[in-house]
Amino acid sequence: MERQAYDCAAGCPVESTLQFVAGKWKSVILYRLFQEQVGRYSDFERWMPTISARMLARQLRELVADGLLEKKIYAQVPPKTEYRLTAFGRSLWPVISAMEQWGQRYNLGQVKATSTDVLPK
Amino acid sequence: MERQAYDCAAGCPVESTLQFVAGKWKSVILYRLFQEQVGRYSDFERWMPTISARMLARQLRELVADGLLEKKIYAQVPPKTEYRLTAFGRSLWPVISAMEQWGQRYNLGQVKATSTDVLPK
DNA sequence: CAGCTCGCTCACAAAAGTGTTAGTAACTCC
DNA sequence: GGAGTTACTAACACTTTTGTGAGCGAGCTG
């Protein structure tokens, strides 16, 4: 099983949240779906060009298994699938949104900023 | 270097945030410091009993290198060090707090809940 | 009937992350 | 003077995560 095990004896709430969100691409996938409502497999490939097909399929599968996304398969050829957030997935909006805002404010470029770049003195 | 590389061509803000927060234990360390203000090395060992010394030292070092924490070394024997949040680190409060709240609401136990456990119908 | 399409999956290999054990420095207490 | 203290680090092995390349099924298009 390719999943990190967070075992927090005291039931740390931050760790529980991480269980759902901490895959390398998961929060980005969720973020995209918050923006676009629906995404097909090929949409994600376009939105996140550096992800490999293997990872994309796997992260999507885990998100579906966790109940955050739902997957609709159309029985047609060539195949078509759609992913969208479930109500449970949508409940993560505060988390994703906080990440988005922090990233916009403190890290507009993709290169890591240090505190001195951001906070004067 | 033990660091994941997120290269988001479009400069996705969620990915930039992940760069700082996505270590296996980083957000938990930050969370603890938001609660306690100050932490010594041995405090973290007590707060997070399942982390290994190697990981703790490493995650702390990275957080300091990223400018999120500052480290104060007292020149005494036996040695004493204190870690606390910098202003930059404190700017992450909305992210950590959103994680905390989601974890408290939807995942009180440490076992993964599924959507059906949480959302009626 | 060859080729294209889409949404994947599999096997293999490389890379990243993690745990374990041992050890250090230097001062105090017994 | 031997043991205990704190905050680590280094070496090694192991596990987990990730990338790569290949392939598949089934119908539609030329």
C-alpha cells in the first residue's frame, strides 16, 4: 500500500487532515476541482503537465476511495470519465483555500522564498 | 537533499504552500508551536512520541532553513535549545488552523473516516 | 483493415524518505 | 572518576514513493 501512516497517539487533528491531503498532488487536484467543478482525466494532464500518468491515476483513485471525489464513467468509446468533488470533498475548502491564499501572498513565484524576501526587516 | 520537488509551471499557489508544509511532520511541529509558543527538542519528543530523533532533527532543521522557525542555543551544559515561530512562520496560521478545524470536525479519531461516517445520506 | 482515441494498468527501476544503532561533547553530581 | 544529562549527527539498511516505457480494448475514421 502506498500510503503514509500517521499514527498520532493523542489524535492530533492536523495529522488526521494530512491523511487525506498529503499526497504529493492531492491538494492540487482538489484545488483544481474547486475551480473547475468537473475534470476529465485528460484535463488534469493538461492542468498539471508534470504529473506522470501513473501518479495521476493513483492519486485520483485514492481520492475516490477516501470519499473526496466521485467518478462518473460513460460507457462509450473512446472512454470518458469525469471527476468531481463530493460533499465531503467540498468540506475541505477552508483548508485548500487557506493554502491558496498563503501561496498567493507569500510565494507568488514557484521558487521558495525566505522570510526576508517577504517580511521587511 | 531529502526534499520533494514541486515544479508547477503555472506557479500554482497551493503547490508553493506545500513546499513549506508538506514534510511528514512539519505541520504538526508548527501546530504544536502555535499552541505552546516555545519548544525544546525534548518537548517535541514528548509531544510526538512516534517520531524518530533523526526525523525530528531533520524537520526542525528544514523549518529553520525555510525561515519558519528560529532556534536559540544556550551555551550551557547539558545543552539547551529552544525553537519558536518566526513572523513568517506565524503567517501560516490560517493554513494550520484550517487543518486543525477540519480534523476536529471530520476526523476526531485517528482512523480515517469515510464520507458516509461523517455526512448523513 | 490500419490507425487513432482515451483512460487507464503493469512491471521494472530509480529516487526519496525513514528507522536503527552508535556515538559525541562537556559539564555536573555522587 | 564514573555515570548521567541534552541535543544532536553519521553510517547503514530498509521501505515507500515516484518515474518510465510499454500495452490494452473497442469502436470510429479514412
